[in-house]
Amino acid sequence: SSGGISVASSASEANNRFSTVDGNSSRGSKRVSKPSKVEARPPCYVRCSGFLVENSIFISLTTILTVYALTGDDFRIIFTEKPADLWFNVMVLVCIAIFSFEIVISVMGKSDYWLGFFFILDLVS
């Protein structure tokens, strides 16, 4: 009697091998969806954001501002007097605005950025 169960299960397995994508069991007629010839282009704001965030001039600007953000206050203390503090404070606000803008365009322009390692790193810093 155990032989009948194995024969039935092997017959069922054989039918599953020939089943189509939608579950019908017609042998040799597998339906495969063809990829569309026209791929949808991402919206303009995604393309522009991706272009800007990968632009070498923008990368250079944010790199220079990062160095300034790390060392600017030290230079302010060492080399300037109290009246110059206003300009350094303005530069700090400019840095914050540009870094925030960089995070926003990176979220829109990079597919793997949102909630990734570099997103968290940029957000914390």
C-alpha cells in the first residue's frame, strides 16, 4: 500500500513540472511574460537630483564645506576677534543648508540611499 502513495506523489510531481505560470497543467505551453520594449524614464526631478549629486563640482563644494565645518571654528578662535563671529555664524548656517540640501537630493537621486548607511551617517553628522 505504501507503493501506491509514492506512485501518486511522483505522478503529482510530474504534473507540477509541466504546469504553466498561471497553474494550468498543459504540457509544453509555458507562458512567459515578455519585457516591455519601452522602459519608463524616471521623473525629471529624479534625473536632475541624480545628476547634481554625482556632479564633481557639487562633490568638491561639499567636501570643502565639510573641511570648513570641521576646522572653521578653530580658525575663528585662533585668528579673529569678536566682530568676525557674525560671518562665521552665517557660514555655519550656509553649511547646514547645503548639507541638508545634499541629503534631500541624495534621497531623490540615489536609489539605494534612503535609510541606508550613508543616509544615517549624513543625518547624524
